[in-house]
Amino acid sequence: MERLQKVIAEAGYASRRKAEELIVMGKVKVNGEVVSELGFKVGPKDMVEIGGKVLVKEEKEYYLLNKPRGVVTTTSDDKNRKTVVDLIPTDKRIYPVGRLDYDTTGALLLTNDGDFANILMHPSSEVEKVYMAKIKGIITGEVINKIKSGVMIDGVKVIPTRVKLKKVDKKSNTSMVQISILEGKNHEVKRIFDNFNYEVLKLKREKVAFFDLKNLESGEYRKLTPKEVAKVFALKK
């Protein structure tokens, strides 16, 4: 059993907020009866009608995208910039799971399944995100160890699960550092390095949970397999 507004939203008819407005206005029927209670729950066999039209559940879709630089992680943009949703041709109302900055590239999951998205974003699932950061300057072992021991962000100590120096280029005065985190704070990786006065020049997310970018070029995407979807639901605690 699920809340009526959630069922309406996941069917792709309207956002959950708009669905709540329709319910309160008495425009939604369940099994022929008007329902105006927001806490009302329905099951798979219940017939939901909005404005006289029977609600048909939207088929679930799941994608992994290699997000290019210069694309926004939203479903729409008031500045008319290209969004991650624009890169996947589908008539379903998919949306990104979490976010990547405008100039950050790499692994991004998209779906129209709220439960799937919530599992991946909930702290209890402890989903690891692996990033490769190109930073300005030659980072020292001392700083790497300090990052490993934890950095304060928004009053919370963020402790990466892994920090490894992959490459140093003295000629260009840059370092490549692989860093893995469980949290999902805004600009988290950039803020970690900024804490030690290192500017992140490029940032790529190489992996989310067990999803990596194998065989996916920038801007390319693929559908997830049923086995992969089931593996995500197995993370629920």
C-alpha cells in the first residue's frame, strides 16, 4: 500500500505537490469514490481516476549516463542550458539520482522510480562514490593523510573511504587524486581540497555503488539490467 499522492506522482501524471493539490481539491477518485485525504493509501488493484481519466502506472526505467561537462543535473533549466534528461530519449518522466556539478563529469543514474532513487541516496545504504580529481599544485603525503583522517564540512566531519595519489605532473604543476566518499553534500570533493588550498581543475565521478563507466563514452548512456536494479533494492536496510 502506498500513499495516493505518491502513486499519482510515480505514474508521471504530476509532481507529488501537484498531486496533493488535486486530492485536496476533490479531483481524485479511488474505486469510484472521491478521496480528499492526503494520508489515503492505495494498493495495486485500486483504480485511481483524475478528472474522469483512469491513471495508468508508468513503466519504470533505469539508466546509467556518462555525464559530459557543461550539462546541468536537473530535469529543466531556466537558462535554457542542456540538461542530463535531454541526453536520454524517452517519453518517461525520468530524473537524476543525486547531482553532479555543471563542470563535473561521470557516472550518473537516472530513473522514474522513487523507491530506487531513495535507496541510493539514503545514508543507511552507504553508497560509495568514487571520484578522480585533477588539482592545481603538487599535493603532499601529509595533506593526503589529513584528508584520510577527516575534514569538517558544514559542522560535520567527512571521512573519505579512500584517498590515493594516482599521478603527479611537475611540468603542469598538477596532481591526480582518487577519492571515495559516502556522503552527498554539495560540492563535497571540491570543498575537501579547498580546505587545504588546492583548486580542483577537473572532477570526474568514476563509480556510484557498483556502477562504473565501462564502455560508456562521454554523453553515452545505457539501460540498467533487471539484475542490477534488483541489486540496488537489496541495499535497502
